[in-house]
Amino acid sequence: MRRSWKVDAKWLFGLACVAAVIAAGGLYSASKLTEHDPATGIFTGVMASFAKENDASDGFEELQALAAASPDQEFTIEGATLPVRGHEIVGLSYDEAVDLVVGRIAETLYTEGPEAVEQYFQDATGADSEGALEGDGGDSNLGPFGLLTRGSHDTIQRIFTFSLIPIVVLAIPLLLFSHRFGRLGSVGVVLAVGTAPFAGLWLIAKEVTMDPGGDGIGAALAQALSPPAGDLSSTFLTLLIIGIAIVLAAVAGHTGFALWERFQSRPATAAESTPPKGEPEAQPDHPTGDGPPPSSGEYPPIGPSSLPQP
């Protein structure tokens, strides 16, 4: 039997490897959410819905007139310089104009970072307008939207790549401390346990965001999250199925090997108990009675002396 410390070491490295897989899964999910389409879609959907709920369409006709008067120039509304030109807004409805403006801001945020978004509000005259985008220390106060940038995506993707190294490093001693088909089973268990939470999470997110319906920020956020949720759900479900298949293969291999060993041991036992052909079976030294067998040429004793004595 293997020493108990090897079993403890296998469990220790197995749990550490599962934790590394979970960390890598979280980083991979974050990298997918910060890709261009999901990132800009989330920002545009949420911010456009917020602007539409706070309806400011009363002065939209005046805006249309201003856009028609300056078709080739960017223009400012309440101190905010919009990243669109006049001819792009002429003829649009209020909701379409909001989607266009917020979409341009989302593109700028993603490609150039939060600092580039601030320039559209740097001409604001009110202190509240400036404070809306600046927090303590002058940093952008976009909250989680500040992570929806190409720079954040590249950083997260780089960290995810390096997070695969601990998985490999921890898997090596896990395999060394495992035994026979347990090596295969250990890898399958780590993969299945590490990816199962993300498979369940993104499967639920996929079902919830598949048909959000209605309007508002919630519906816009669900619509933006639906494509990445579907991709992540498929990826983690595939990894989970692979892990389970590896575990089943290890169990089948272990069972088959045990049956093969048992089958091989049976003929050997039967061969040892059966004498070779042509040789008489061994006879007992004392077939009957308690006394020694009669010597050659003598008759067995007959009479009372031959009877067993009390």
C-alpha cells in the first residue's frame, strides 16, 4: 500500500489545482466581457437607457435646428461637447440620436480610455457636471464602466495567460502522487470541479438574457450580455463534459484492469492445484488406523492387538 502522506499530498495539490482553475475561469470570463462588442454594448445599452428614462426631448427640435445650421461641426449641449457632427443627427428621432451619441462615447471609452471621455465634459460650467466624472484625486469616476476598455481587456487577457502556469505546475505533483488510472481521474476531477461553477453560472445567465423583453436598463444590460453569456456557457459546459468524460474513462480503466488481473490469477491457481498428466495422485502416508504401515512382505496383524486400544 502507498504511504498515507502521498495520499494527503495528492489531496493538497488537487485542491490547489482546483483553486487555480477557478481563478483562471474568472479571468477568462472577465476577458470575454471586456472584448470590444460586449464592452461597448454594455456601456451603450445601460447609458442610453438611462438617458431615455430621464427624457430630455423637450429641446430636441432646437437641437435638430442647431445641427442643420452647423452640419460639419461638433456642437455643445449644456456644456458637453458631443462626439458627433450636425449632419449625423439631422433627421433622427430622439432615441436614435441618444443611441448614436452614447455609442460614439462608448467607442471612445473603449479605444482611448476613461480620460478621453472626460474631454467631452471639460467645458461644463457647473461644478456638478465636473464632479460627475471626477472623483477624489481627479480620476475618472465611471465605476465598473471604467474597465470596459481595450487596455483593461489586454491586461486581463495577459494575466489569464499567466494564470495557466500554476495549473500546469500544480498538476505535475498531482500526477506523481496519484496511482495508475488515478492520474487520469485526478485531472478529470480537477477540470470538472473547477469549471462546474462557471458552467452553471453562465448557463443561467444565458437563459435569463436570451429573451429579456421590455425596455429599461435591465433589458438593455441583458441584451448586451446575451452573446458573451452564450459563448461562455458553451465553453465551460464543454470543459465540464470533457472533465466528466475523463473521470468515467479512468473509472472504466480501473475496473477493467482489476477484472483482467482477477481473470489472470484464476488459471494460475487452477494449474497449481491440478497434478500433471501421467503422474499418480499423492497418497496419504497413513490411510487408515493410527499405527505405521506394515513393512514389505509382512501381513497386517490380526487379532485383539490390531484393534484400537483405549
